[in-house]
Amino acid sequence: MKKKLIALFLIFASGVANAAEFKTKAKSAFLIDYDSGAEIVAKNADTLMPPSSMIKLMTLAVLFDELAAGNITMDTRFPVSENADYNRPEWYPASKICLVAGQTISVRDLILGLIVLSGGDASVVVAEKLAGSENAFTALMEKKARSIGMEQSTFGNASGLPNPNNLMTSRELAILAEHLISDYPEIYPLFATKRFEFKEHKTDWCREWGRTHTVNYNKLLFNMAGADGLKTGHTNDGGYGMVASAKVGGRRLIGVINGFNGKGHDALAAEMKKLLNHGFSTTTTKVFFRPNDKVTDIPVWYGRQDTVSATVAKPFAVTVDKDTGIKNIRVLARYDEPVAAPIKAGDVIGELIAEQNGTVIGRAPLIAKDKVRKIQFLGRIIKNICVIFGGK
């Protein structure tokens, strides 16, 4: 085998580092491009902080896995225990759906109640049904977090109510947002729901409360075109926080703000809009390849096909400073030639590299687009003979 390095694109671009600095009074802010993963803004992005109700995104991720596995459906009904009853003192000041012990609620209403109403009672219902108790559910939350690359986050409950073990970083909240967007494409649009009215309240007080509590706390959905999620949070100690995403002109950014002490959710949304607009106005992203695009054909040894097409598992892109434009970037494919059969679809068979002025600014694995079976023993003998006598 021999190493091969081929140039696929010779485009020249400057880095994001030249983008104008973003200033915010929030204790932490983080902004990334969804396709390239490039960091556009990073202020205390790796500092562990109370996530408040943004922790419910992890509660939802665990629930979404159950849906994806077919263990439950949107119509499956979960029971409400005493722990989720609105009469408990912890739910008086907290966001909730207003549930009563003994009733049941559909998974769809739980999801919308968590997204729109930030229902802490809904998070308890999910936790108890899936793990038996809220405490046991936090172990599932941590396991899920580690599985998607969130190495620091810890969880004390499923609701985000003050707990010393509820700690997440802005970077890891962005990782979670990216996961929710990419891995649950059929469910993610629910995060753009602006209003939700629960139709199954069991007491007059809850019916009256529910009549005036239908609007999403995420005010960004109402004041920024292209915004489609995800979640806000607030506690007295932690301040205001938001995980948000917006897609403008086909380009998606993910932003996180935490520890913001503005006046309410409208001020929080205004700060997030400023953060996202900063990213859209000062940077641009060039996508070179998307999943299933053919990057190149790589020769195969002992294969039933002579070559295998290489592609990428995720979009391969770079984000650059908008003022300077696309220049000084080249994209290279590096792989061993030939690749030995058998090859399964998804096998890593090489690497894509983006360089700027000789510095690597992006890497991604090249994977096999299709499987290639190995030829039989006799075929391998004939192949070897051909090679010995100068054939292919």
C-alpha cells in the first residue's frame, strides 16, 4: 500500500479569528456554525454553571431515544405521581403544565409541555416512567451526555430546579443542541412551537392557570426570522440562560448564553438575537461535502469492485471571516491506496483535511459510501499472478 494525498479544492480563505469581537454582559456565551463546528464566539465556554431549565434538553434527549427505539410512541400515556402534582410547594413558583396526581398524559403533550411551558412537573413524569425515580433518571442523563461527548456535565434532577449537581458548560449545551437537531430530524421541528394549550387539566385552578400560560418562554421565536429552538432557563442564582438555533439563508448557527442578568425573557431573547446576528453578519461558511456526496474513488485490493467511493458522515465545511472572503484554503484527501476488501459502508478509509496557509483548520474521516465484498480465494490467486507479471 502507498499513501496518497490529492488536492480536491484550492480555495483561499482567512480564519474566523479576524471576526469582530462580541461583547455581552452574560457570564458565558458560545456560538458555533452547525455545519463546520467552528467557534465564532467563546466566552467562558468551558465553565460549569447551573443550566436551570436548559437541563430539560437532556431530559428530552433521553425521551427521544425511547421514541427512536420504538419503545414508546407519541400517543403513549405516562402516569402522574404525587411528586409531579402541582400542589407540591416546589411547583408553586416554578414553570409547569399543572398536572394532578393520578392522571395520565401523552408523550406528545409531555414534549410540548417541556418545550413550550418548560414544565418541571412534566420532567418528573418522564423521569419516573423511564427510570423509576428522578434520582435514577439522572444516571441515564449522565450516560447519555457522555455518549455524545459531554464530558463535564452533571445532573441532580430532570427539571433544572436548584441543585448543586446541576452543572453544564455552554460548550456542552451546544453539543447537546447539535445532537437534538441532527439526530432527531422528525421531532426537532417541535422546538419551534410558539404556543401550546394543554387540554386535559383536572382542576378549575389549573384550567384557569393554563388559559393564561400557553406562550413559549423562548421569545426569540417571535422576534427573529429563522429561529427554531431550543430552550430557555432561569433561576435566581443562575440568572437567565438560553440555548438557541437559527437558520438563515440555508446556514444554521447554534448559540448559548448563560448567567445573563437582564430584565426577563424579552431581554434574554434580544441578547441571543444580537449574538446570532453577530455570527451571521461577520462570518460565512463554505460547505465542501455533505453526507453521501462522492469525494473521490479509492482503488480496492481483493475487491469485487475495483474502487470504492468515499464520502463523509457529517458535512465537511469551514467557517471564515466574511470581510476577507474565501481565499487561501485548500482541501485534501489522504488515504492508503489500495484499500483492502472487504469494506463495509461507513468504514473509515481515509481523511479529509482543510488547510489555511499551511495550517490545518479542519479534519474529517473519509468513509466508504458502499460495501465492497472480497473476491474468493481463486480470484485472489489470479490477482496475485497478474500483479507478479505486471498486470493490475
